[in-house]
Amino acid sequence: MDASNALAAESGSSSALTQIEKAARGREITGFDIFRPTTDTMAADRVQTLMSIMNAEQPTGGEDLKYGPGDAHQLRYWKGKPPGAPIVVFIHGGSWRVGSYLDSIGSTKVVHLLEKGYALATINYTLFPHVTVAEQVQEVANSLGYLTRNAARLEFDHSRIVLMGHSSGAHTVTLLGTDTSYLDRAGVAIHNIRAVISLDGSNYNAMAEVLDSPGPVAENMKTGLGEDPDVLRAMSPTYNARAPNANAFLLLHAERQGDIRQAEELKAVLNAAGTSVNLHVFEGESFEGHMQILLRLGDEEYPATEVLDKWLQIHVPVSV
């Protein structure tokens, strides 16, 4: 049984469902309900179960390529159909410290996007503390430079790049979509980044994590980014979203109050800069929702999948 089926919840009233079942059902939450109080506690054995499912669910097929000289500088690439399709580039999460381009991405979305016709790449990068987070972001930008330079051989449209990331990977893609300095150094034009998709991201406003998400999220932020206000502002997409930005942003979030508040803040700043942005929140509290949105996106029974598909069809359709 695949992860999507193993995690799917039976239909029923919300009051009759456990938090695990609600997160797997993943209905969209709207209005002021997106700010309803949630819990951040979760049993350690459930965390381990979700991590084990994620680590075991690795994508098949594709071609492994080297984009740089480092041991971690590799990616996996799948061709789209037809040749010349746009490419979705996925950046894994893991608090900047763990994970890889194969064991932390959720294979359901890979199969789904390939079936839609998109080319796809998943990116590996050197983990913290062997490099700084800023150096990680530059490595990812460099992988985009490699892909762009080899687009003709790989048969995708380098002018229609979609960046997608989960958790700390979502922080990376939103920073790349707002701070052009990384792309400039890699030789990639910001106008070629047609879309940025953030899956339950955090640290849009890194300094605010101390108040917004006290506990593991804030502690991870301080470990990875430090406590220098100037550095935290430089590493915060919200502080960089003045334009030029990537063409459009899709923020898909589970029920984590602090990160939803920051997503609303980022949305306001992007809108003020004239950048298109959509925010959607789905059932799933704490780490449960955080992992479900990674593992189940691409499952047609999971509501966020339909939101993703409709949004991509508007902003980066396979055929133009």
C-alpha cells in the first residue's frame, strides 16, 4: 500500500475524526478559521512513523546528474512530455540539516506532475552546518544555472521554471523568488522563474519566528540562521519581496498558526509589489499536517492537489 492510501482518512463529520484523520482528509480551511488555535504537540512515535514513510517513499526513474563539484551537488531529472515542457524544480526540507533529493520529497507529487507532462528535477545540496544556509541557497541557484545551460539537451523550456519546496526547502524557493542576487550569480534571469510553490514553509520573516512559532521551529531558525537581525532580515523572503520577484507565488499551508500569519504577511508584501500570490490552508495541525501536505500532494483525493493543478494551469500550463 502506498503512502497516499495508507494515510487517507475515511469521510465523516469533523468531530468524529482524529487529528491524524483530519490531516489526511485535508479539506481546505477558509476565512478567519485559518487562524483558529491549534496544538503543536505530537507523540514521538507518530513523528517517527511519518519520517519512516517519507524516507521509504523514494521516486523511481529519472537520470542522476552532477551540477557542481561538491559531493552533494547532484540532482535527478525526468523529461517532460512533450519536449519543451516547463520544468518543476523541487527542493527538499529538513530544517536545512537533514534529508536528500530522493528520501524527502514525497513521490506521489513526482508521479502526478510527470503524468501532467511537466519536466521535473529534485535537487540535492550540502547540509548545514557544513555550509551556511545562504550557501545552501546559492547551491540551489547554481543547480538552476546548470539546468538552464543544459535545457536544450534536456528538452525543457528554461523560460518557464517552477520552483517548489517543502518546509526549509519552501524557505529556499521563496527566497530565490524574491532576492535576485542568488540567481544573478548563477546566471539565471528572475523573469524565467514563472512560479514559486511553497509547501508549508516557515521563516518568511525569520525574526518573527521567536514569537510566531516558539519551540522547535524557532529553535531551528536560531540554529540555522543565528540571531543577528541584519542576517535574519537578509534571509527573510518578506524583507526581499519588493520586486522584481518571480511571476507568481502559491503558498499551501497546513494548520500552523505562526507560519500562516507569516504567509499572510508575505502575501501582502508581494501584492504591494504587484506580484500575483495565492494562499490556501488545509486541515492538519502541527507536524502531522506538515508531513501530510508533503506526502499526499499529487493524490487526486487530497484537496490541495486540485488547487495546485488549477493554479499551474493558469500560471504555467504545459502547453501554451
